[in-house]
Amino acid sequence: MNSVYLSIGSNIDPATNFQRCAVFIRKHFNHAQWSPIYQSRAIGMDGPDFLNAAVLIKTTLGIDTFPALLKTLEKELGRTDEQAAFSNRTIDADIVLFNDSCIDLPELTIPRPELVSMAFVLVPMVDIAANVIHPRAQKSLATLLDELAVLDPGQIEGLKKVDLAIEN
């Protein structure tokens, strides 16, 4: 069984799109554990605030097929391939960790580089995987969060938990 950690984000009707994302995940996977949901400012663009969360999925799907399923999720929720890197999103679903794999391909980097540098990715991950070891940094996610808190405390202070329940 593979452990896949996702980072989920949305700033277009985010409450609705998070619920739609949860329905999609429940339809395709028996085990999904959601972090609390956080609100964060849009980074690198002007736009509404994002909602962000992390999800642990246990699956028999391999890394060769899992990304295609995420593309299906994003398309079902209205995301197009033509969107710029920093733009408003109905949903953005990225593989952050896949077991303890390190993958460097033009279309896929695991672990996601944002995991060590962006609070909106790291904080929700720590909520569900504090003791997981980052396969490149060889440190727990909790330790990486402590380090980010020293380097850039404003990022963490800018996150707010949102009261939006997602059924696991």
C-alpha cells in the first residue's frame, strides 16, 4: 500500500470546491485523512485568498498512474491546462510525498520543493504527518516547520484555520 500526501488548494469558490474534491477522493479511495483547512493569501499574484489542506491517501495505485487521476480531478472541478502557474484555481492538487520516493522528472518533482519553503503546504502536512521524514532533507516535517518558523515567521502567522469540515 502506497502512502501519498497531497497538497490541495483553491481560491475560486473554495468551500464548494473542497467539498467536491473530497467527494472525488472518497469515490476513488477507501482511506483518506484530511488536515485542517487553512486560509492563506495568494502568493505571486493578485487574487482572493486560498484555502489549503493536506490529504494522506493510502492506495495501491503507483506513481505511474496517480498523477493522471489528479489531472482528472482538476478537470472535473473546472481547471484547464492553459492556466498560468500563478493564477486563480478551482482546485490545485499536487503530490507532495509518495512514500519516501525522490523523483526528478520535467513533469513531476517529488518531494514538492514547496514542502520546505511554503507554510501553506508545510503546516497542513505537519498536522497529519509531523513525524514523517522528508526524503531529501532527512528531517521530520515538524523539524522543517520549526526551521521555517525561524526563517520566515510571517508566513506561518499569515495562515488561519478555517472551520470547514471535510468527511474522511
